[in-house]
Amino acid sequence: MRVLVVSDVHLGNGGVYDIYAGGGALPALIRREAGRDLHLVLNGDAVDFLLSDDSLGLNLDRVVRAAKAIAQHPETQAVLQAIGELLALGGQVTVGVGNHDVELAIPEVQAVLRAATGQPPEIAARMRFEEGDTPGMLTVGGVRVLYTHGNHNDAWNRVAYDTLTDRDRWPEFRHPPGSELVKNILNPLKRDYGMRFADLLKPDFHGAVMAGLAVDPSAVRVASPKEVAGLAARLVRQRLGPATFGPGDEDAVDVVGPLEDIIESAGLTEEERELLAGMLSPGPAAFSAGEPDESASQKLLKAALRAYARAHKSIAKGMAEAFFSLEPDAAEWREAKRLAAKFEADVVLLGHSHSARFYEAEGVVYANSGTWIGLMRLPDAEASSVEWMEFLRTLKANPGLDPTLGPAVPVLTRFTGIEIHDDPAGGARVELVEWRGEERLVLGAATIGARP
């Protein structure tokens, strides 16, 4: 058996919100790897139902219509047809349900995607869908491999799959707060304010929302003050509850502390605090671009941006380096070990965070398959406030990231996934791979012996 795991592809319908960046690279990869012995696992968020103007909530006609729009988009269609060719060769395909594609748990939506593979029903039926209420398990070369999307341990994006799959309970199903953030804030930032970067900066709140408010403070109007306050409060104040996957998961993880405490650590003066509060207020913009000369508004702009840069730097300290590092943070590694122990797994594969990872220790291999969307990098923790200001100025001048309009913050792509295959000497080989066209770069690898 050969296993290829990719996650967070976020195939869309071609609209203004789309973030998939793989173009023809993903269908080409599937065709290169296709064979009877290949098991392709799309480990959550393969498609994205949040990137539209549809309201949240489960309505069968609406979600089927959305699924058809996604399946008919040429880029999505190309991926699904490549999957169909893999199925026709006798390969296996498993699609895990994530938090951006909860609708994939609905049989009528599954039927739309199967039909788009271009294969007869009996072949397309081998495209399997798995809800995220339990992890999937595979055995390769006698090695136990656990895979799950990863949102089970993220209260901001945790899904009540039992409610989702029981049609009688649909009226009580509620998308998680992270989905509300996308629908009610990130999408309007792109639609109404031209901020294409809105969901490319990670993490969503510290990167995109805070930068969006710096680029255009009036963007806070995309949602009511009450809604903004409610979303922010849930993100920065709540303690995450225990992870899912059954009893015995008592560990809780703290999210970042109250926003006021983080602002406090930035060491702002009273004047800077007032400027920052004005920028984030739900009223009219606290400053405007002003004239080229040193007018009062221009001075206010510079002062506010300087205060904002200092605060943002403090809030996001170290996040750029950590996000693009292959080594997991302590919480990720703790969760990987917990899952390995609980389910007697040798390998733990996650997605969800969009950050590719690979780490081996204590008899456990942990890997995160990364993403196939574009990514933007925050300035480094050691960058000066001047560099942060320049970063924000560039975003402000060109929020659509259009190179024809002048300097733009670069969008990075790192098409990664995990390959697992039998090792000739016994056991299994696990590799985190980045594909650059037909070039295959191994970012991390480990060989694990078979269980006795």
C-alpha cells in the first residue's frame, strides 16, 4: 500500500473569495501517483463551503446548489476528474470532513462530488467520506497510522458532527465560531474592502483581522459592534474545552489571553492607546490617508500606524517564524502523543492549521500535511516597528495584492503532503513532501518498524 495524504486544499467555486492556489498542480500530482496500490486521503477541508455569500446553517437545497457550483468550477473539476481516474485504476480515495466542508457529511452533497469524478456510479461509489467525530486508522507495513483533520482540539472550529449527521437535529446545528469569523468578517473584508489578504495571513485573528483594521479602520463596520465584540471575546477570553474523541480527553488548552492584556504588554503610551482605540472603534475611521504634506491628518495617520505597528508586533510576536517552522509547538506535540497513546498509533497525521510539520520522538512520528492555499507571512518577531509599519503601509496601498498596482506583500505557496509506503526492510516509511512542479522535495522523513 502507498498512502498520499493532503489536507486543507480549499477547492472553491471560482468566486471572489477563493483561496485554492494549486491550479493544475494537484490533479497532475494525483495522476502521477495514481495506481491500484494508492490510497489518497483528503484529510479535511478539501472543498470550502464558507467562501460564498450563502448564509450559515443547514438547508438541503442551498448546500446542494453550493456543492454543484464548487464541483463545476474548472479547477475543482480537474481535481475530481483526476480522483475519478485513480478510482478507475482500482485505487482508494477517502475524504475526511473538516470544519470548512461540514456539508460533505450530507449524502446528497457526496453524490454531487462523486458524479463530478466522471466515472460510472459503481466506481465513483468507492470515493468514501468520513465524518470527523473519530480519527481514521490505517495499517501500512505493520505500522498503525492515525489521521484526523485536527479541529477536534480547537474549540474555535470544533464541529458537533452528531448533530450534523442527524437531519432531524439540523435546526439546532450551529457552525463553529471560526466559521462565523470567515462569513461575517473575513469574507466582507475581501468583498467590501478589497482585502484579498484577509484569510491568507495566519492565524486568522492576529494576522488577518488585526491587519485589516490597520489597513482600513472603518472595516470594523463589516459586522455590528456587538458581533465583532462577541467574536473577539470568544477568541481571546474563552478556555478551550476538552478535546473530542470520547471520554478521557480532559486536557484543556489556553488560547491567547485577553486582548487588553496583550496590548498592555506592548508598552503603549496613553496617547498611543487612545489612537489604537480610535482605530478599532465601530465609528468613522480614526484617520484618513491625508495629503502628501505633513497635514494634521497625515500626522495622525503616522502616529496611529506607529502605535498599531507596536501593538500588532507584540500580539503576533514569534508567530511568523513558528508558523513556517517544521517543528511543532509544545501543544501540538502534546496532542500528537496523546492521540498516539489513546489509539495505539505509531504515526499521527493532522491538518487544519495550514502549517506543515514533521517531528519524531518517543516512538511517535507526527506530521501535519500543510495546505494548498497561498500564505502571507507576518514580519519576524525581531523586525523593527519601522518594518512593521512598512508592511502595513504596503497592505494599505495594495490590499488586493495586485502587482500591476505597485508593490505588494508577496503570497507564498508551499504545496505539501505526506507519503507513506511499505519499507523493503519492514515497517513503513513516512515522508513530508513539498512538490514544486514535478520536483519532489523531502522536508522530513522517518522509518518506523512494524509492531510485533
